[in-house]
Amino acid sequence: MLKSRATHAELKIKASLERLGIKFCFQKGFYSNATHYIVDFYLPKCKKLCLEIDGGYHLDASQQVYDERRTRFLEDVRGFRVKRLTNEEADKLSDEELLAFVS
């Protein structure tokens, strides 16, 4: 689901990616039949990476099922890499650590 506002962690990652000069799309959508999946960050130049910043609701069982289905589609059908960070992990990442994470 597209959010109307970015979280603090997403804004931090967005600023870091901009500082590092990494091209990205924020809240990029991809279609699978009748389903529309939105990823937090799509970094096409970083080996087609989809970077997800997960809040606490991703611990919910039904959300985990949805996340797994979406990850399978992105990896198996679209050939993307999917990496996840929690909000807490994203908040603590330095620019150098983020660069290593997306490489």
C-alpha cells in the first residue's frame, strides 16, 4: 500500500542514498496480474535491488505472508534482489554501511 508519508527511517535512507549519489525510485510500483506491489526503494543500478524498510507491523503473521508472496514475485518473476531493514536498523546505518549493504 502506498503511504501518504515516509517514515523517519525511510527519510534517513533516502537522504543517505542522495548523498551517496545512488540513483533510486522511492515507493516504486510493480504489477503482477491484478496485484500492484510497491517497494520502498528500487535501486536499478545496484543489481536491481529492492530495499524494504520494515516497521513493526511486518511482524504480523498476515503481513509476513503478504511480504513473502511479494518477495517471491520480485525475486522469481522479476529477477530482483530484495533486502530488508527494520526501522531501527535503518536509523543506525551510516552512509558507508548503507553503501556496503546495497552493493
